[in-house]
Amino acid sequence: MSEDRILLVDDDVELGELLVDYLGAEGLDLEVVNDGKRGLEVALREEHSLIVLDVMLPGMNGFEVLRRIRERSWVPILMLTARGDDVDRIVGLEMGADDYLPKPFNPREMVARIRAIQRRADQGAARSPEATNRRVLAVGDVVLDPSIRTVEREGQTVQLTSAEFSLLEALLTRAGRAVAREDLSQQVLGRPLSAMDRSIDVHISSLRRKLGSTVTGVERIQTVRGVGYLYPAWPPRSGSGKGND
């Protein structure tokens, strides 16, 4: 499978044709499907490095397609939402999308979002020398292994999106220190933090839900008002610090 094989599920035929040409010139192989049900079938049957999924689709809306994909796959997903519709963006992120892009958009911005997701996606990161050389992070009951892109809590695997994994890694790397939302947006999403962008906050909420909101009665990921977030520097639980110096 090509790492640059992308599936676009969108009923705008003209947009699809434009993006096939534009992304093709960027070295990205784009397959286009124009309705939700067909998009779901192709997403589950074939292998893609990333899926671009519109919210408004005939046959089956994008949220339902996203939900069904996430039942079986953690392939990175970029949602296309109506500009100004904050609810759609938040719902998509809460359901497991890695990022969103509001319509209408400049194709150059789509390429930038795709590249940012690809940089942190499981396939490429698991093979990169940089990831292989990073040490396992064990903080409290959580163990994160960058070399194989896995997270365990009390010995049980936790399924995270690529954005959630990168966000957790950023927090664990600086456990005990507050990390600014602006820094997290740049490091995790690959873009500056805009005034109305709640992506980092939604991903934090998802991490709290998946990992448990507290540890021994203390909030797992703490909000530092006016700054960002802090993951307390608990010592590793007995037997959880495998490979950690």
C-alpha cells in the first residue's frame, strides 16, 4: 500500500475532480467516492493512509460513516465541516476524527493538514528512526511506547487516534510541567492556535475519557488556567516502566 493513498468521501463532484488534480501534483493518490454508504464500504474494504470525510453526505452522513469506521479501524480521518459550524467540528473530534477542515478551503490548506496528519500517523512514525530512538514513557499507570505507537494503562492497550497519541506523548514528555495550548497545537496539529479553535481541548477530553479522569483521586490531566495543560509526574507503577531509564 502506498503511504500516500487517500480516500475522499464527498458528494461535490467538481471538488473531487479539482482535488484529484491538485493532490496528484503533490504526489498524493486520491480516490473519490460521492456517497456515504459507498464511502464506508470502500474505507473498510481497501487500505488507505488517510480518509478525508465530508459531514454532509447522501445515503449516510459523515458522522455515521466515521462511527462505523472507528468500530473497525483507526486510520487517520480528516473531517470536512461547514465553515462556522463549531458543533460539527467538536462532534467529529469527539467521535474519533484526527482533525477537521472547514469548507470552503484552499487546496493548499488541505495538503498542509494531510501532511501534518501523515507526520504523526502510525504507519510512518512506527518506522522512523526518530521514533525508534525515543524512550518509552512511563508515568503513573500509563506506558507509552513511541517506537511501536502503543499506549497501555494498567497493562491494557488503549486505542488512540494519531492526534491523541501525539498529544499524550507531548504531555508525558513534559510531565509535571504546564504545556501551553499554543505549543500543543503546533506540535500535535502542526498549525498555530487560532482564537476559536477547540481541537486541543476536545482531544484532551477524549484522553481523559479513555485513560480515566483521575489517578488516586487526582485529576489525570490538569487544566492550567490561562496557560494550557499539565500531566502530573507520578512515578511509574510497579512493573509498568519497561524500557524506561
